[in-house]
Amino acid sequence: MTPPKPGYLPPVAPLRPMGAISPSRFTGMEACALREVWSANHAPGLTPASPAAWVGTAAHRLLEEAGQGAFNGPADERIPVRWHQLIDSAEEAMQRSWLERHLVPLSAAVPDFEVRRLRAVSRARQLAGESVVSKAALSGWHGAHHGYELAVRTPEGKAAGRIDAVLPGAHGPVIRDYKSGAIHESPTTTRIKRAYAIQLKLYAAIYQQMTGTWPERLEVMALSGEPEAVAFTPEECARLLEDAIGLLDHVNEIVQSAPDEVAAARRLATPAPSACGFCPYRPHCGPYIDASLSAPELRWPGDAWGRVAERRTLGNGRELIAVDSPRGPILLRGLTPGHDRHPVLGWLDVGDQVGIFGMRPGGSASSFTEGQLTVIYVLAAPGPG
Ligand code: SF4
């Protein structure tokens, strides 16, 4: 298949039923099923992933490998080397995408990159030490299923996932999930994020269905600090799993029975600033566009659609685009010139229809500036070739 031209919106990805619900996806599916169906169908994101997310993925991978015993204890100097390899791989993948190559190097794009590196390497060293001990403990432990990156699935296959670690506790398995970002609801509380607590409870229920054993303890572990317990009861975990499978069935029924994909998308979507703010499918999402136009007073992402009314180069060499949008005129200042950062700037002209996503507020409701995640698509104008 020919890849879409940079700056042009590719065709909307098809909606297909989901095979299984993953514990890490359940709360996302509650927030917006359309986003999760697209994601489960591997629809390509249309806005850049945040550079912090790329670093988080590298950190998580390093911890996985440390837990799986890839290193010879905490002093193994391959741990910091591996961190650099993982970051290099992430940057190579980003370089291949016109959406993300401007975010390389990650060390410049993520303000606290060095803090994250130190924490990830330090935690990986700790896990490398523990994994040597755990291996010995696990070898003499007569629990059912255990280990790192343990694949779990309910018997009928409707819920499945991969648990970071299932370790032996004094009275049964301990299910542990590693997180590369903040684990609390806010900096002023010690309450574990709802999504993480639900994810662990769903793992517990799936694990029980697979092995017949309830875990003794559920834990979340951040890059720094001690593991924190998530309180649970078997009844609530079982109920959550029932809810998750019920939601999967409901969503699949919509996908299969809707007369067409537009109708399915409208039934699946639940646009809201909290759900759409980090959604990479906004450029394709009709329900989001309609909702943000009909309730402009809400704090929607900095996106706009409309006809280019003016384009000019500013005194500082940066570009300005004025757009007549359904919400009124908007101004986007401070655009990086040239078409490396924004391919459409190679040919964009007055009168073209554009969609601009991820703008930063610029001092008034109609004024914006370029941010790290700003992307511009031509919607209905012919490009070169
Ligand atoms: S933009 Fe909003 S409504 Fe549309 S798929 Fe994403 S989260 Fe759902």
C-alpha cells in the first residue's frame, strides 16, 4: 500500500470488531469506545505521540528486560548501555515519521529527560538484582503461573493481557505493574490512579479464571519509590471483569450491526475534552469535530478547521497562517518555516482547506502558536504531483 503523502489526511481506518479486551484498555474504552476500537485495529495515529510517551515506553522496556533476567545483577554495566540503545531505536522510529522527526533528539524534547534516565536505570538495576533472587524463589514456589511479562487470558478468550510481574508472596501470588509516569491521581494525593487500580483488578480476575488462584496482593511500582498496594476484593474484581466483557460485547455488536462506518463511529464516540485531548484520531473524528463546534465553551484541544485566509512570513522568519474557521477567524503564529516540520508549507495557499491540530494557546481565544505536537493537514486542496 502506498503510504499517504505527508500533510494529507489518509483514508479513515476501517472499524472492525475487537478480539479481546485488555485490562490496560478498559478505562479508555469507558471514556471513548471509538478511540479504543481504532487503536485495537492498529489505526495509525494522526497526531504526534508526546516525546515523554516515547521515553516512557523505553523505560518500561528496560524494566521488563531487567525483570526477565536479561542482566547479571544490579552492577551490570549493560543496563545503562541498553537504555541508550532503546532511546536510539525510539529515535530511529520517530525519524521515519514526518509527524515526529522534529522531536528528535528526545533528550532535547523532554525537559526532565536526564531525571527519567537516572530513575529508569536505577530501577532497572534494582529489578536486575531482585530478578536473581526471584528466580531462586520462583523455582521453589509451587504457585500456578508466575514470572515476568506473563500472558494471561480468560478461558473463552474475551479478556487478555500481559502482566508485568507475578511474584511469590507469603500466601500467594503478588501481581505487580510497573509505571514509568506518575501513579497518583495528583501530586497532592497518595490515591493510585483509578485506571491503574482497575487495570490491576482486571488482571487479578483474569489470572484467577486462568489459574483458579486469587492473588494475595496487587501492586503498582513507579520508577522511584516503593511498590504501592491496591486494595481489592475478589467480588469487585470479578464484577469488573464481567463489566469489561459486557462492554466488549456491546461495542462489537455496534461495529457489526451499524449500517455503515459513519453510523458506527457516531454510536461509539463519546467526545469530551478529557477523552479527546490526547486522542491521536481527532483529525478523522466527525463526532469530536461536531461536539467541539456545538459546545465551544468547553476546554477542547487547540484544533481548528477552515479556509486559509492569509499566509505570511513574520519579521523573525517564522510563519503566520490566518484561517477562517466555523468558530470565527483564528491566527496561528510562530510556525517553523520550510516543509521539513510542516510539509504543507511547501505548497499551502490562500483558499486551501486545512485542519490544524495541537496548537498552543496564544493569549486570546482566537490566537495560537506552534507547539511540539502541532500538525497541519490539507483537507481539500490539490498538492504537488
Ligand atoms: S477524538 Fe474524541 S470522540 Fe473521537 S475517537 Fe478520539 S476520544 Fe473519541
